[in-house]
Amino acid sequence: MNGYRRRSRIIIIHANAALVSNSGCRNHVLRETNAAQCHSLPESIYANGGHGYAMSNPSKTEGTEAQLHSLETRMLCAFIHEATQFNPHGHPGAQLADLARRIFQVEAAAIFDADLHEVYRSGEWFDDVKEVLQNICLFGTATDDRETGLIRRVLQMGKLPIGAMLLRGETSVIVANSIASIIAITFDRYHAFANESRTENARQAEQLRTTVLDSLAHAYKTPLTVIEAASSGLAAMGGLTPTQAGLVSLVDEQAKQLSQLTSRLLTTARLEASDLIPKIEAVAIAPLIDDVMASLREQLSGFSVRVVLPNDDVALCCDRSLLVALLTQYLDNAGKYADFGTTIMIQVVEESNAIVFSVRSIGSTIPAGDYERIFDRYYRSSASASIAAGTGVGLSIAKRAAQAHGGNVWVASDAKEGTTFYASLPRLPRGLPAHE
């Protein structure tokens, strides 16, 4: 495959004296070395001033074995020490390949990062080294080929393969396994820092976007209120031609829609605030539902709305404004996507530790793959995006309102039963202060 053959080697215990042959000592060897090569390694690796270990009795295999183990240990310690000094925010692949080649004096080193699909190499390699490394990672290959001098190892965290290592040279099985483990840990550390940085950047970007939305919503609110007042005043004055009256009505209608949108953006900004603390109070559910339905009278005019309560006195300790926002989004969503003339059902179910609200409608269905994402801000299901206009903000408001109480939301949808949005809120949110 690559034309490489292992070179015959002897162990050098002193810089310039070949003292012990490979066949006479152990099943692995250290590479040939000289004074210049020794000085290229950290001095802490070697005794005798960087010139190797002098043996008092080189004929004794046990003494040789002990010194070789000691040398390997010092090499591994140096490798660990330098690897831990790498910048955790920079990818360590190229540095690790160079470090392994330098400290362990192998002819070449190559490392594959499965997450980034990148290969980092040091020394001369054959053209298809990336394919070889990918196969090592994919098939879990761990071999020492004495013919070619290639050492293959899988980089793993637990049982999860995260990459592969390929060395060309000579080292023991234990050392090769240790090098692979150290590289895997260093890779994992880098990816942990990288994920943390991405998460923090995303959080900051989201916080900035929320701040901008809040500022824009407040900036739009005042002129929209003026436009609504002006259009209503023109309509009340009378004396308009049919065309003028139609234009005034259109202005009033669109101004109201923009006002509703800005209100949602303001609600979103409030819900995304990290210091949001719900104002908990005892809330009667029946009157609250009546208020929500009244605010959506126009949107629900083409439907029959049925309310099912366990009893007329059902109540919940919660933030009333947040629960209103949640149910408003659910009902508004039903009004957009339900088939005209069908029944929309609002149901409240009491459970031992929670109260579950649901809004069911008959109309377009939601693919199962969108059940989770549909509650993400700005996400709109491809199945419903063409049916009605929207911003993808509403359901994220419902989700955040439930989470602020320690509750959760979910959806179920099929052609037979229709689409039902659920919200479960604990009867008494834990750790939240009550406000009289």
C-alpha cells in the first residue's frame, strides 16, 4: 500500500554505544538515537545530562527492562506535560502530531479528528493516509504491523470513537495505547471548550437580538397607536366616499395587526429576560379563558369554541399575564390553521400535581418531525407555512411561559384526531415567590 518497510533497529542505552539488541531484550525496541537526537527531547526525559542511561551491567536483561520502562515513563510524562500546556481554544491536532513524533522519535505521526473530519500529520506520509485513518476509526482497528512499522490506534472516549492515530516507527504497545488515550483526552478537552464558546456566543447573539426586538417594539408602539387613533377618528368623522372609507378601514386593520405583533415581540423580550420571575397569585381559570376568547373574538368568529372545565371553581397559582399569553398563542394558532366552521376545544384537566391545558382543532396537521422544533422561536413547520402568515414567535412564547412556571409544553397531531397543543403547569411552582 505505501511501500514502507520497518528498518532494523537496536536499542541505544548510551548515546554512542549499541549495547543491547532487539532480539536479546524484549518484544519491542526504542529507536536509534545519538547525542543530537537526545538533546531534541526535554532534558527531564533523560538521565546523565541528556546522553541516555549508562548501565552498570548491560548484560542483565532485567536491568535493561527497568531502564527502558523508566525511559518510556519519562517520555509519557513529558508528552502529557506539554499537551496540557496547549491553548484549549485552539485545535491541538497538528501540535500533538509534531509532539508525538518529537518526543517518541517516530518517523511520522498522523491524527484524525472524526468530529471535524480533519487529518493532522507530521513527517512524510502516503497519499491515502486520510482514508487509512478513517478506516481505523470506523472499524476499530488497533494493530502493530512489524513489517511496515505502522502502529494503528482508535481514539476513544469511553466506547465512543472520536478519531484515529497512525504512527510509523517503533514503540511498545503500552506506550502506543497511552499516546492514543492522551490525544483522545486532549481532543475531548478542545471540543468541550469549543462547544462552550459556541454556546456562549449563541447566548450573547440571542440576548442582543432580544434587546433589539425590545427596542424596536417599543419604538413602533407609539406611532402605531397614533395611526390607529387617527384612522378611527377619520372613520368617525363620516362624509368619506366608499373608496376613502375602504382605505381608512384597511389602514386601521393593518395598524392593529402591527400593534399585535409588537405586543408579541415585547412579550418575547420579557420572557427571554434572564431575571424573569413570575408573579404568582391564585388565578381563577374560567374567567381567564373568557378574557382570552374575548381578545380573539375576530379571529375566532368563524369557529365554534367549546370550553371543558373539571369544575367552575378550578384555580391555579401562577402568573396570570403569562398564562394569558400562553393560551392566547394556542387559540390564535388554532384560529389560523383550523378548517373554517369546525369546533375548537379548550380543555382543562386537573392532575395530582399539575393542571393541564389543551387546545384542539381540526385542520392541517403537523409532521411528527416538527413536534419539538415547532416551539423554537422563528421556526415554522413546512406543512403549515403556506397556509397562514406568521412569524414563528407565538409558540415559543407559550413554551417560555410554561417553563417560567416549571412546566412544559407539547403537541400531538394527526388527520383523525386533529392537532392538540398541551401545556402542563404545576399547581404550586416550587421556589417561586408568591405576590399578594
